[in-house]
Amino acid sequence: MPSQRILLPRSAPAASGISSRAISAMLDRLEARSGESHSIMVVHRGQVVAEGWWAPYSADRPHLLYSLTKSFTSIAVGLAIGDGLLSLDDRVVDVLPDRVPAGVSEQGRRITVRHLLSMTAGHATDSLAEAWEREPGDLVKGFLSLPFAAAEGTRHVYDNSTTYILARMVERVTGRGLPEFLDARLFVPMGIDHAEWDRVASGAAFGFHGLHLTTEAVAAFGELLRRGGSWGDQQLVPRGWVELATSRQIDSEWILDGTEQTDFSYGYGYQFWRSRNGYHGHGSYAQQCVVVPSHDLVVAVTAQGDSQDVFDAIWDCLLPGVGHTGSVEEDAFLASRLERLSLQPVPGSAAPERAVSARIDGSAEGSALPDGTTVVVEPTEGGWLVRFESLFEVGVGHGDWRETAPLGRPIVATGAWQGNTYVADLYVITTPHRVRLAVDAEAGTATATWSTLPLTGPSLELHVRSPLMTRPDVS
């Protein structure tokens, strides 16, 4: 695990001019919701005033950001533009001429960097799945060969393919991979030395997904934006680009699961969303970097849940506390609470002499393992060894968490016997996701199901390999 570097100075809330009670109220709201909070960091006037990780998540652990990755790709585009290597009006067909399909439409020929950044190319829906189906070997060709439903530049439709193409364009004009380019120009100068990337099967970074960073690195990114791209005595990102990318470029209205997401209806910038207050970079399941310049505020969150719940907690509970200080005692109470944050280990008994073998029922919704996989649970000191035959094995703690990395990526697990059923939670700890294993000792059957299904597919084996490599099928 990489060592943790301090990127931002610390301050007690009262000394920075923000209420500890307001921060506590926000924590109350977050913990009362149906999802899980994994980490939070509040930065006010450039100083961290509150930070916490719900065990087994921890400060030094990079966390999958999902589509919050898009905002970093936007910064890479801005850097290339600032270097004179790219412009908003450059066309895909000119920058990537070898990836243009035969017979590309006139509208396909007109798609520019600006249209990709604002997701206004003109497709009716997210083009990712259909573009990949049409051209399995080249998503750029697939994207340009699809029919368009609206004129370019007129309608925002959330479209993962646009960011994938932007990443390829940056790579073409800079001659460097997206991760290497951002390392040199952004991460290393900021002191961020632990960026990890998931990749498509060819080895290229997704661009629209797959970046893993620590919570503090996400908060530092937000602070960089709040400062207009400056870090210390360096102007790392052109100020004009930060202002442009985080401003409203097109109207937006995003509906998820039939529920209006208020903070996605204030307009879209260049791979950033406008909010009721300020703007944010967003990743699925509530990976958030929220910047509120009017209040000198940045909030970084990693979680498994609904993003709108996070926004509501910030606006309703935290924002009213900016400019209102509390007492030293209130600050101390908050600090103690933040140090003790934890998800609950699986309740139940250890049954130290009890072993069991069963077969996975893969028909269960959200199954993480193939049907018929043999599961063997054997007691060890302080927990169990769980073997998924022919796949891998993991250690499981009782009343605590135990970490193993069977295929390169860590799993942190806790378990217990509940009557005749052995239950374990397997956290794929660098992601928002976990698997609940339930083994029925009497029936000899077991299920292994995701708490929320990863957008890169249900295979647990895939998600414990590092780096994750798959086709670009994330929605």
C-alpha cells in the first residue's frame, strides 16, 4: 500500500470559521440514509477542517472514482489546449484520421473537441454500448458511425464515449498516455504519487472511468480548482480553462431511476456539472468532488449510495454552518467522532470448530461467482479461510476485518455464523462495492451477491485483479 502524503494543511473548524455542529449534522444525515458512506473530507479556506473514513476504508487507500474521472480528463484537455496542441474547434476526424470509419456522415465529420467536452455530439442516448457493438476494435470508429438524433452543439446527452475519445485525442497530440500526461503535469507537482487507473483490454486508460485516488487527493483536486488552477507558486492549469470547464455550457436535465436529481439539472460544463451551489465532478454511487467558491468550500466524498443524498446533506446541514464558529469542546467532540467512524462487522458467533462446504447458486440476482463454484469455509485463528475452488481464497475476520489480495487487488472481509448460515462481507476495498456471501450449512448451497453491481460487470474474479482490464462497457 502506498505511503500517505499530506497534501493540504489542517485546521480546527472553529479556527477556520465553520461550525462543528454543522459538520456533525451532515454526518448524521449521511449515516441515516440507505447507502454507505466510505469517506469524507471538508476543506474550508484551503484547510482540512474535518476528515473521516468508515472502517474498513482508510485514508491511505485509493478509491475508484467512476465518472469523476471525466473531470480529470477535462483538465488534461485544458492542459493540451494551453500548450497549443489542441483547440476547442479541432475535429475528431482531423486529430484521429486513422480512426475515422469509411462513409462517416457529414455530422460525424463536424464533431469537435467542444462537442465532446459538453456531450453535445447529437446522439439520442449514451452511445457506449452500441458503438462498441458496432466496432469492437475501435470505439472511436463506432461512435462516429452511429446515426445522430440532434444537430451537434444543441442538446446535452450524457455520453461516456465522448470522454474516451477526448482521452485518445490528448494522447495523440501530446504523444503520452493519459495517466503519464496527468502524472507529469498535475499529480506529481501536487504531491499525488498514488494515482491508479483501470484500463480497456488494449491497455489504454478508460478516460471516462477507472481512476483511483485517495480522498485527500480528490479534495486537493477540488482545492486546485477553487484556486483557479494554482498550487503553491505554480499555475498548474490555466485559470481560464478552469473557469470555462466549470461554467454552464449547455442546459442539462438528468433523470435516474425515475427520480429527479436536482443537482444535475443546473447545466453541464466541460465534463463538470453545475450544482445549486458551485459545481461538482461526479462518479456513480456518490463519488463526489464538490466545489463551492462562494463559501471557500470543497467537499470530497466516497460512498456507495445516491449522490443526491450527499448534496442534500451538504446544502441543508453543512452550508448553513459556514461563517458560524463553535467551541473548542465541540471541535473535540467532532474529532473524536470522526476517528471512530466504522461500518458494522457481520454480527454472529465464531463457532471456531465449524467448517462447511457448499456450491454457489449463480441464479441469484447480482451473483458475483459462477454457478456451481465450490466454497469451502475453514476456521482459522480469529476468523476463517474461505476458498472459492479453482478461483482464489480470502481471509475473513470475526468482529474485525482481515485483508488479503488473492489476485492483486485487496479484499477486506468480516464474517460470522448466524445459526446454520455462515455470512461474510467481502469488501473490494478500492471500490464502492462489496459481496455478501451466505453459506447454508444444512442445504449445502451458497450465494455470493453484490451490494450494488459494479458497472464493469458482475465477475468478482475480474474485480480483484489489478489493474482491472475490460472492454469499455461502463455506463
